[in-house]
Amino acid sequence: MKKYGKFAGLIVIVVGTLLWLATANSTETQTYYKTVPELQKMGDKAYNARLRVGGDVETGSIQRVGNQTQFVLVQEASKLKVVYTGTEPLPDTFKDGAQALADGKLERDGVFRAAKIQAKCASKYEAKPGNLMKPGQAPNINNGKSI
Amino acid sequence: MENLGALAILLAFCVALYATLASVIGRIKNKPFLVVSGERAVYSVWVLVTLASGILVYSLMMSDFRFAYVAEHSNRSMPMLYKFASWWGGQEGSLLLWSFLLSTYASVVVFTNRRKHRDMMPWVVGVLATIQTFFLVLNNFVANPFQMLATDKLIVAVPDGNGLSPLLQYPAMAIHPPMLYLGYVGFAVPFAFAIGSLITKQPGDAWIHTTRRWTLVTWLFQSTGVMLGAAWAYHVLGWGGYWGWDPVENASLLPWLSGTAFLHSVMMQEKKGMMKVWNIVLVSTTFFLCILGTFLTRSGVVQSVHAFARSDIGKFFVTFLALGIAATIYLILDRLEYLKSESELESVISRESSFLFNNLILLASCFAVLWGTLFPVISEAATGDKISLDGDWYNRLMVPIGLFLLLLTGVGPLFAWRKTSVESLRRNFQLPGIASLVLVGALVAAGMRHIYALISFGFCLFVALTVISEFYKGAKAIAAKSDMNLLRATVELTHRNTRRYGGYLVHMGIVLMFIGFTGHAFNQAEVKELNKGDSMRVGVYTLKMIDMQQGGNENYDWHRATMAVSKNGEYLGTLEPEKRFYRASRQGTSEVGIRQRPNEDLYLNFAGMSDDQKRAVIQAYVFPLVSWIWIGGLVLIGGTFVCLVPSKVKMQYARTEVVGYAKKNATVQK
């Protein structure tokens, strides 16, 4: 069964190489996805990891200081101060009340330095009646059953 | 009208359920009239789903904002094309599109096989109708496209809708989802035949012969869909990439990878009677990956730029997948003895072996992509932390995998069946091998140090030369024998064995695409805030902003910069990158300015206005060789079309065998 030994050997080499590539230096390629309250429960572990934090942009918190933009992400009474350090202009959808995803690292001073910000308006995919029409004449969206 | 639509999909659900039961019970109890009524039910489902789709499309076109779906995904000022495209712009509509495509495919299958495979067809219909029933459950009870807007039991229309996501208001994107869906849905057919063949314990490879063309067409749609997606990302998203290992992109790639493996391994079964179990496993895997792909795209279970929406639709998909996979595994295990291999592997350097490794690598890459895509879910279940893997992780795995596959593309087809002699290896590979080494040497001498790029260019030349020499050798023999010029002989050669030479063309397309991918190693990027009159440099280009304008129409507002491009002092023309902000959806998009040339693209993105609103932020990129990806994609599509043309030799054979049937078909085939 020498030839099957050869096949087995080759297959082991191929699969082994791939496993090695997949697992080596894994901390560099892993990003933790957290909400603001979850981040605060992480403790010291949070300082070394790459993080993607999701929350709402607190109304009135966006400040521009020199070249940097600062704002506060808020969710369920937890708050996180974020400084945007990236070079790309912030997305148009980034504004008060928008849902945002900040990509970066948490510094020891408790400030989150984000290299990338993704944002979406609350109404992007799911319609909210208030955004569909002028205020004062907003009907509710019911499902067909109540008709 | 709205009630008619809702009624149509409800009836379609009942009829699809009936089709499943009638076909299966009719087959088991041997009641031909039940079987026939099951097949007719398939047609009825098509009529009903088409009616429902028609009503949805009509209300989109007419901007009937009493429909919740229309209000969310369309608005008055959109062009007609995009109003139509809103059909698949949201969850409810795209699931209806799934149902529509599936019912169309099922009807075509029932019609074309109305006199063939009588023992197997009831099961095929049963499987297809089961899938149809599942999707109609979603259409009716989970994501109903015919929900109305209402206040106090009164149906009310809103003045204007939210509009289709502006990212989708782009021609390639408008047809990208249906292309992918045509591919996704299409794999239901070979899957159904495989299951039918398993249940009825078919002795031969009937299911493979019947579905070969299906599989190829489906694969063609998938390839086109994936390519369109990449082209869309490059031209619209404004970040200059064509692939970001986003979960939804991965979802479209997964069935393509396993489908490609399937296309190769069926040859082993046809030629050698090997890998029978494996083929059933592959076609089932591909089908379930298609369902998984729809699930990932639709449920938002994995965070992605495409799928922000979360919904409870996931439970239905998970249940369907679990039941389907369990049933398939049970069937395969139960029928193992009918799937015995007729021959065995003889040598490591043989065609069989190269197919084996092709499959191993494709499946490994498929598993890797699946693992990476689901890693947030897996890690959350295992450790409680939701961890995602970024593009670097995929690249580290997929670049070596891709290079190995590229090499196999070149050597595999030239290995002989059973065992390859050293002499034939030398004859086939000596010249291409030496040429590639010379090329790599020259590139190193020219200062290129990127190791993967060097390997990739070397392999590309190697594979291209082996493919060209295959054409040349064959064509020369024909040219000498039948007194033709080389060009006509090449056409003749391809026509005699379209599958083989079409396959070579597809491989050539892959090589060209790899040349394009490799260019990625040499990208250059520059960002600058510019006022009118300012200039910047990227690569060899000097860019000067000669004008900046803004304006708006009823659909969107725009900012546009006019950039004069020059290279070494020579004026090359202007590019006009534009930033749009869509009013209805309050979302921005980029219309990038691209100067496309075979050697490199100059790519300008109007990223936005600076914080003080005075200067424009311009991102300038140089992307070497990127056009070859699109050219390679077209060659790949062309090659697949060649594969679909019946071979000349086979047609003559068919004529001598069954004269009446072949004649009727021959006219169609030409």
C-alpha cells in the first residue's frame, strides 16, 4: 500500500500547512466585536485586543478638535469616549443618533482610538414611520393581518 | 390587487405542498395519475408565483406606496430600471425572487424530462417541491411582500418611499443579485436529481449526464454574479478594492468553490467510475451552501456591510438546513453499497491524483472561508466573545491556496490518466518551466522582491504556455491533416471537443484573473485635501484640481471635482470623481473617476469635504493590472459558453444512433 502512503503524506502536508497558516499569529487578525456595555465588562483583556465597538452616537457629543473628531458612543447607559484618528473623511451617515461601529483600540486612559468608523442612519433598511413622511401625518406600519 | 398577490402566494404554498405529497405518494403507491397531477401542480405553482411577482413589480413600477415593501425600497424619483430592481432590493422581495426562479427551474425540469427518467422524476419533483414549499412558507408567513401600510384598520399610502439603497442604484448591481440567485437556485436541480438517483438506487450515472449542462449553466451564472459583485465593489464603493472578505461576499463564493470542485470531480465518475459518493456529497454541499448563502445574506447573523438587518428568519433556515442535511447524510449512508468505486488510484502523478488534489484544495478553501465567515458565531458559542477575522487572515490562507490551485490548473490537464511517464512530463513541461524560471529571474533582476507576486507571475506564465501549447499541438495536427490554416484548425479543434478546449479557455481566464490579483501587491495610495488649483502626486501621475462644482437633482445632491491628469509633464485628460448624497435614503455614494489601462488603473475617489467644508478630500490610487481581472472574467465566461456547445464528434455520433431525435435537436443546437 505504498502509493496510499504517498497520498496520505501529501494530504497531511497540504492540510497541515493550511492549519498552520490559519492559526499562526492569530491575535493580529482577530477583532473582538463588542457593544459598549460588553466592552466595559471585559476588564484588562480589552487593552490588548483589536476591537470593533458598536453603539449609538450620543446627541450633541460630536466635537472637532483640530484634525481629530471626538464623540461619545452610548448604549444602555454605558458610555465610551471615542477619538477618531483615521485619515478618511467620516461617512455622511455619521451624525447625532446614528448607529456607529468604531474599529480600533482601547487606551489605558479609557479613550477609544478608532482608525475606522462605520455608521448607518437608524432608518437605513428598516423603515421607521417618522422618516417616511412629514411629522403630524404619520400612520403606523401594521402588518396585513389587522386590515 | 394586494389581496390577489397575497392569495396567489398562499395558494402557491398549498399547491407546492400538494406537489410534494402527490409525487412522493404517487411514486410509492404506484399511482401514475397522482404523479402526473404532481407535475401539473409544479406548473400551477409557477403561474401563481409569477402572478404574485408580477403584482409586486407592478406596484413598484406604479409607486403604490400603500405597500410597506414599496415604501421601504422604492421612491418616486428613481428611474424605472431601479424601480424594477427594487424587486430584489429587500428581504421580502428577494425571497419572492428565489421562489419565482425555483418555480421556473422546476417547471423547465418537469417539461424537459416529461418523457425521461420516469422512475426517478417523481422524487426529483418531490425534492424540488419541498424546497419550493419551504421558500413559500417564508414568503407567506415570515417575510410577506404584500404587507400594507395602515392606520386604524385603514390602508394608507405614504407620499413618497425610502428609495432603493443608493449603493444598489448602479447597473451592474441591479443585475448582480438575480445572477447570483440564478446560480444559487440552479443548484437545487442537480441536487434533486442526485437525491432522486440515490432513492431509486440508479445503477448508472444518469443523474450526472442529465444535469451536466444544468450544472454548467448554473456555475456560469454564479461566476458572472461573483464577478459583477467584484466589479460593483470596485466601481461604486470607492475604496478601490474588489473583494473585502465580507460575509456576504464569502457567502457567494462558498457554493462557487464547491461547485467548481463538483464540475471537476464528475469527470472522474464519467471517465473512471470513481468518486461516486464524493460527487453526491459535493452536489449536496453546494446546494446547502447556496441555502446557507441566502441565509447569511438575509438574516444578518454575521455583521456585514450588506446585511445590517436582523430578523427571526434565521430559525427557519437553520431548521431547514438541519433537516435537509440530516436526511441527505442518512440517504448517502444507507445507499453506500450502490456507490462503489469501479477503479482505484494508481499513481501520485496522474490525472486522477490531480483531480483529487484539486478537490482537496477547493474544499479546504471552501471550509476556510466558511470557518472565517462563521467565526464570530463559533467563537461566541465557544468562549462568549464575538470575534471576527479580518481580511489579513483570509489573505494569508487564500493566497497560497490560490497559487497551488493555479499550478494545478496548468499541470492537471496534461497528466495522463492512470500514470504519467517521466518522458511525457519532460515533453509537456520543459519549455513552460524554463520560460517561467527565466521570467522570475528577470523580475528579480528588475528589482521585484515580493515573494508571492514572483511565484504568481511565474505560475501564470507556466500555465498560459501549457494551455497555448495544447491548442497549438492539436491545431497543428489538424492543419496538417486537413489542409487548413492554423486559426481555422484551432476553431475546428475546439469544436471537436468543446468540453476539453472550453475548459482550457476557462483555465486561461483564471490565469488572466490571477495576473490582475497579483497587481494588488503593487498598489499605491495617496490622500489629500485640495482646493481649486491645488495639485497632488500619486505614482507617476500629477493631479491638478481645475474645478469643483456642486448641484442636485430630485434623486440626489452631488459634489464633483474636475482633475487634470498628467504624467511626466504630458497632459492625459481629466477625471471627474463625484460624491452623491441620496435624499430619500439619506445615504452617500461615490462615483469614482477611473482611467483604465491594461497596465494600471488611475482611480480617484471624491471622499468628501474637509471639516471646514472648503476643500475636497481626494483619495488617489494606482492599481496595477487590475483590468486583467475583468478581462479574465470575460474569458472565463466565454470558455464556459464554449463548453456548453455540443462537440461536433458527439453530434455525429448521436445522429447515427437515433436519427429522428438527433435531427430534431441538431437544428436547435446550431
